[in-house]
Amino acid sequence: MLQVSLKRLCSKEDLKQLSFWGKIFCTNKNYFVAKGMHRVNVVDSCPANWEESGAGCNKLSFWVTNGLMEDWVELPVIGPEHLCVAFETKVMLTGNLNSPIQTYPPFPGKEKHFLKAQIVRITFSSSLSPGGVYKLNEENERETQLDAEFAWPGRDELYANEKWVHMYPQVLKSGRITHYVPKHLDEEQANELKASLEEKEPYVERLRAITEDTPFEGYETNYLLRQYGDKQIFASDGEDGNATNNVCTIRSLTWPGFYTIASSRHKTWSSLYFGTAIKAKQVFIPNQPSDVKPDPDDVAEMPEPNHKEEPKVEVEGDGEGDADADADGED
């Protein structure tokens, strides 16, 4: 069902790239999430400090659906204000894209914007690739490209933290991938502003190894590597002359539920996420409860509405007394 649903989405949207991203668990309905790229990016009208569709934080497009038999809905383009508030808040999603987000600081959007912000944060911070698959672009060191001379590592090489690097650039605290420099500034002013912003928050090195990340509290690293399956090496028709069905998995501790799986035999890797889109040990600020209402007034005792009492019969006089009175009257 998932494969057929994704094929239908790819044909409908005319996409050049599409894959299953994962599943997000919510309070009412869950989200299936797919990521991809359009063949032609539509430039939407948005504020000047926003990164347009196909660039920066909006480089990848994401689609969600509550059921594989339902239509996929593309999440909207988001801006720095969405990401900046998402950095400071922790919200359990409901499964309704138009549901309001009630949190402090106030979130400038609905659940679909917050969902997109969380997916972007998870994707850009935890997506990994084997070292050497990509190399820096000679013209722009902030961009990467595939290395044609890359040789796929063996099983034991994959099972090492030093072999894995981050695929995407880090999202800045300003809610962008690159610092914003207004276009109306001249070249000298733009360079001064750019240098000042980079001094306050320098760019993180592209394709940095995961060993350079800050270790998760209680661990020596931020990722846990495990091997699964048969480790036996057997002969194959490949160039290396041997193969194994063993796979390597890398689990993120910062975003519980994000996994990267790699196979040296098939020479490929993939990432999947199954979780609540909540960062580990993130400060949680719950909504304040409403005021306690006073107790209602006690209800006064009321007579039984259906109570039946025997009717009281009033007697005017006694029969014997009347007879005596008549006798006395005759005397």
C-alpha cells in the first residue's frame, strides 16, 4: 500500500525524487511522511528573510497523510519565525493539519507549519551518509556534490563512528541555513553585515563527522551503532569477491526514533523516523490549567414529588351523640 501510494503521489505531482521519510505518532491520527523534490520549484510570495522553495530550509518538500488510501498534502513553506519558536517549544501533535498550536512563545501558524518545522529540524540535524560519498563543491563550499571516485566501504568500515558524516548543513539559531543579508545593501555594507553575523554564529563545517557532535548526556557519543543479521562473508559475483547480509544501523539519541540503515552488500543506505517529533530532554512548558471553579451551592431539601399520602377524612359528628341529643330534646 505504501509503495503504490508513493507512486501515485510521484505521478500526480511530477516529482524528480521521492522517498518514504517516516511516521509521526499523534494524539488523534498519525502522519505518514514522504520527502522529495519538484522538477520545477514554484516561487511563492513570502517575506524577504524567508528561504524560498527549493533553497535553504525549504530545499526539500514534504507530504503527509493520515492514511495510505487518502490523498497526500504538501506541507507549506516555512520561515525563520516558525523554526525559532519550534526551538523553544515542545508540542504533542494532534494529527489535524489545521489545528492551532497553543504554546509559549506564541507560534505564528498552525499545526502544518509546526510539523514542517519539526521535520526540517530532524532531517537537517540527523541525516547521515558514509564519509566520501559527497565532496565539497569547488565553487561554493556550502554546497556538496557526489564524488565519482568514491569506493563503498566494507562491513567493518561502516561499523565505525568516524565513517559517518552529516548530509545537510546545520540550521542556524536564526531559523535559516545561511545568514540573511538584505539585497538593498551595497557590496561593502553586505560584506560587513555578513562578517558580523558569521562572527556571532559561525557556520558549522559541511560534511562534518558525527564524532565532532556534542555527546548526549550519559553517553560518549550522540549516535549508537549496531550490527544486525548474519556476519558470515560468502563468495559473490561482485568485484570485491565477497558479500554479507549483515546491516549497520545508527540510532540518534537527540531525536529518538531516527535511524540510518546501511548495507555493504547492496551499497546503499537509507534513513527512517518513527516517533513523536519531540526532541530528547527538551524543556517542556505545558499549558497552564484553567482556574478551579467554586463548588456549586447546596440544593435545599425538597419534598418527594411522587409521594402518596392517605387522604384525611373530616368527620362532622358522632352518631351516638346525636341520638342522645334528640332524646333530651323530647324530654
